[in-house]
Amino acid sequence: MTVCLFVLICSGSSLYATVEPNEQDIQLAKEKMQRLREVYKEVQQAEVELQRLTEEAEREEPLLRPTVEALKDMRDFYENEIKDGQRFQ
């Protein structure tokens, strides 16, 4: 039992030693964190731009509604004209 405990402690110590990060791992982690910060800022900027575009579209939508309705009416008129023309042929 005592021998097993000693082996466990020794092997645990060696495992801990291999878990210690080296300078290269630390530098790599710092670079990844910096990139994550940059991506987060880009996402925030994109969200702000999306909000701005959404607000702009909401302001312009009422102005475009009459044009859209007029185009739909014209389409319906021409579709009816085509149907009527086919009936009389």
C-alpha cells in the first residue's frame, strides 16, 4: 500500500511537470486571445452596422410602399390584359 502511494505521488508529480505550459504555449495562447478580441470587435461593429441598416430600411419602407403597390397593380393589369387577349384570339 505504501509503495503504491509513493508511485502514485511520483507519477502525479511527473504529470504535473508535463502540464506546465512553456513560453511557446503561453505566446500562442496570447496570440489566440488577441485574435479573439479582434474578432469580437468586428462582430460588435457588424451588429452596429446591421442595426443602422435596419433602422434605415424601416424609415424608407413607408416611402417605398406606394411604389411597390403601384407595381403590383401594373402587374395585375398586364396579367389581365394578357388573359383577355388570349380569350379573344
